[in-house]
Amino acid sequence: MKKMKFKIVLCLLCIFGIIAFQFNASYAANEIIEIDTQMQNLGNNSNLTIAQDIELDVIGELINYNIITNNGSITANKVENSADIAKFYNHGSIETSTFENKMGGIFENYTNTTIKNNATNNGTVINYGSFITESGMLMNNSIFINSGPDAKMDESTILYNAHLFQVTDGATITLKEIIGFQYLQLKQNSSLILKEQYSDITDIVDVLGGENLLSSTTTTPDLVEALNIGDGNTDTILKIENINIVKDADVNIEQKGILIVQNNSTLILDNKDVVKGGLILENDSNVTMDAISQETSISPSLATGEKSYYEQTNGTLNLTNNSTLGLGGAHLIKDGTVNIDSSSQLLNRSDFLGGSNIENLNTSGLFGVMNSGINDYSITNLNIGQNTLGDVDNQADFTIDVYGRSNAMD
């Protein structure tokens, strides 16, 4: 095969430095040189810039010990970003069989990186473009950030996450599955979509800033560790779709944070969980409050920490095991089903707002309304069950207070 010639401009940090390739050649600073396009191995110890019209073919390994800026095209059997000071900036295209970003290395991908086989990150990867792992496997042992609306990854990728995987600044990342042990972060209007998440989500999920989405498309995995929404100062929304947040998971919704439970998701809250912000229940989903007392405000903006916010546009709310939900406004339940066990109660605290529309109310406990607009309060199907609590056996409480007058139906 005839070898082509091309020019590379070498810019060194030190004017007296050199760059050494693994075939034992060396070149002076800022010199324009010609080398073969096909090389066995290339090791960069300096500041190497590959121009836009250059195609670099490395049969063996391309190892960066300092700085590489690629504006052209690189093909290699292995691309390695090595040592604590190694920085690799890809503005062109990279195609490699094996990719390794070592501890302390920084790899920034602005355009296209394609890895056919093994991909391992032990440093910091920031992906603004297309980061494709054709083998379907990515091992992240350090920090991997997908940033911006152009950030993409292969939808067949199984991510083994042993430290931090972040999706931020409007990125939408679709993966096959995450097998995690540490942290997932969604920030600033970003989305993470899991196509075949058959295992539990075992990472701690942190969400901050904007409106974000965590979704599963073909399965309904359990989130079993922790979910943290907001920091108390930043407006933050998380929507979950086809996700089960189980009772053992720690849930923390800070002030100015809102969790929207929708599309076949479930959430179980108990007395270890903290809800200072907002909780919205939507279509085909389920929220259970177990041994928890929650007082709510009339709007998310008025959630103070002592009072959170609850709204239900559909789905099912379950109050169990001595739970109390005190609503700041009756209109906050717009549709859906409410189930109240014999030890629990749903109370409307408002005396000035219009009513709610509950499709199905099943209660063995206490349902209390104090509202001058009670005529606007609609319950389509009311089922009053048996109360099994001690001295009130076989009795259920349904209480309405209108203009201070109490009416009870047992």
C-alpha cells in the first residue's frame, strides 16, 4: 500500500521542547513536518494539533501524555489519554477499537467519537457531541458528563457506573441499562431514558435546576437507594415515567423542588422521607403515604418547608398506617382515586377555595372538608368501608363542615 504524506503543525508549551513518536523520531517546536499517514504507534508528550483536513491512521496505539487537539480524523486501534495532565480535545472524528481515559486525564468530545470494543473512563469525560460505544458497554469509574442538546450516546449502551454519571444543560441521553453503585445527576432541563432497565436503579439520583425527566420505556424498574430533588434555593422539577420509588428509598424533595409522578409510576413515602417542596400525581400512577403526616399549601410557590404542596390530576392516592394529608386547598385533587385506611385521614383545611373532583373515594378512615364552596366538591363514587379501630369497630367517618356546621355520616 502506498503511504500518503501530510503536514502536522506542532505547537509546544515550551519553545525548547520536543515531541517524540514511538518510532523514535523527534521534532522541534513549531516546526511544520511531514510524516507517514500510517504509523505503528504514536506517543504525544507535547502540544499536538491535528488540522481539519488531516487523516491520521495509527495501526497500534495513540497515547497522549500532554495535550492533543484534533480537528481532523483519527483512526487507531487504541486511544489512551494518560497521566494527570493529559488533555484530549476532539473537534473532528475519532474511530478506535479501544478507548481508555486514565486517572486525572480529561477527554472533551465536541463532535464524534466511535469506540468499537472496550471503553473505560477513570478520569473526566465531557461529551458535547456523539459518544458511541458499538460494543454496547461503557465502564465509568470516575466522572462522565453529557452536556448540551447535541450530546448523544448509543441507545444500546449498558453503563457500569461506579462514580458519577451526569446529564446536564438540556441533554437527552438514551441508554439500554444502567448498572450503578454511586451517583446519577440530572441538571438544567435534561432527560435520561432507559430502554431495557431490567435491574434495579441502585444509584443515588440527584436532580437540580429546570425541568428534568427520568424515564423507562419497556420496563418499570425500582429506584431503591435515594432521590434528592432541589437544594432549597433552585426551582427544580423531576418527572418520572415507569419508575417505582420503593419504600426503602430515601426521598428528599427540597423547597422549590417538585416531583411529578406520571405514566405508570409509583411512589411510597414514609416517615423517613422529607417533602418540603411539591408532589404532583398524574395519569395511571400511584402515590402511597405510609405513616406520614403532611400539611400542604395552596400553590408550589408557597411551599415553605413546614408546608409542602400536593396536587392530583389523576392516578391513585393511598393513605395508610396513621397517615394524614391536610390540603391547603380543596381544588388540588382534580380527578382520580383516593383510598383511606381506617387509621388515616384526608383533610381539606381550606375555607375559601373551590372544590375538588374525586372519581373514586374509598374510605375506612376520616375524610374531612371545611369549605364554604362545598357545592363545588364532587365525588363520583363513594365507598365507606369498615373501620377496625378499637372502640369504633364497624364504623367509618365521613365528615363535612359547611359554614361551621358539622354533618356526619357513619
